[in-house]
Amino acid sequence: MTKDNLSRDQLSKSLDRRIRHLMIRTLERFEDSFEDLNNTREGQVYKSDLRNMFNDVLRAQRDELLDYEIEYRPLRLTEDNTLAITQTFMQSVQKVEFGFKDSGKPYFSIYAVSDKSKVLDALRAELGCGILYFNNNNVILNVVGTSDCIISVIPLMDKYRLHVDVRKEYINWRQQVVDIYTENKEIGS
């Protein structure tokens, strides 16, 4: 398994765990249901055949995954409509910034080490806006502008449970962005 496709690697590990769990549960149920057969040669052969079948499925699944280019998705919604961030994404992020340029335009930035550019590019694709640029050993995803922050960043951040300190900073920034957006709409009307 190559490390250049993090999503495929994560998916493969997840499927392996599920298949192994299913195999263990099946064998446990077999032993519970057929206690007498478990101590016989036929029972042992059956259990061995069952293990071989599951291992064949694992190998086939790994081989099949190599045929697909799997797109990395850094975000997903949970059942309670809360935004969950993948472990790979969380490990990549060094810093998150909410602020305003000298011109008064709001911006949202995420910093990561430069070798994690694919992770930030996946987030950029998920947001549908922003640019990536490199600065020293960092890659930075930068979303600038009232519209992009209102349409893409705020709905995303509203769904995510932020750390208390970051949440305060976000709420303050969010209110200012909404105020700027509201003022610009009123001037345009």
C-alpha cells in the first residue's frame, strides 16, 4: 500500500478491520452454535476454510482498491449533522487564522507543513474556493473575501465543534464578516 494516496490507505485499513471483525464474529457464532462440531476434525476444517475465505476477501479487496483513484475527503457530516474532520486532516493542521486584510476584507487561513499540500488542496476543493501557496516550509490555504467567507467558510465552521478559545475568536470574526456582508448588501440595494 503506497502512502501517496492517504484516502485509499485509510479506506483499506478500515475495510480490513471490518472484514476481520466479521470473521471473528462469524467464528464465535459458529463455536457457540456448534459446540460439539467445534471439537471434531470436520469442524476444524470448516473453521480453517472460513478463515481462508475471509483472507481471500481481504486480498481481493486490497487488489481491487489499487485499481481506483480514491479522492481524499477531509470532512464528513456525522449522524447528528456535526462536522467531523478526519484524523489525517487534524494531524496536518498547524494553525488556523481568522482575520481581516488591510483593505478590510475578511480572510480564513489554515497552515500545514508543505508535504501536506494534498490535504489542504482537498479542503480547498471541498470549500470550492481559496488558494494554496507555499511560504518557507509551510503550505497555506487562504480564503479571502466577504462572499467566499459567507458562502463557504462560515457554514462549514458553524457545523464544526471548535475548541473554546478558537470558538471565541471565530464568533467575533464571524459577526464582523456578517456585518460587512450586510452593509455591502444594503449599499448595493
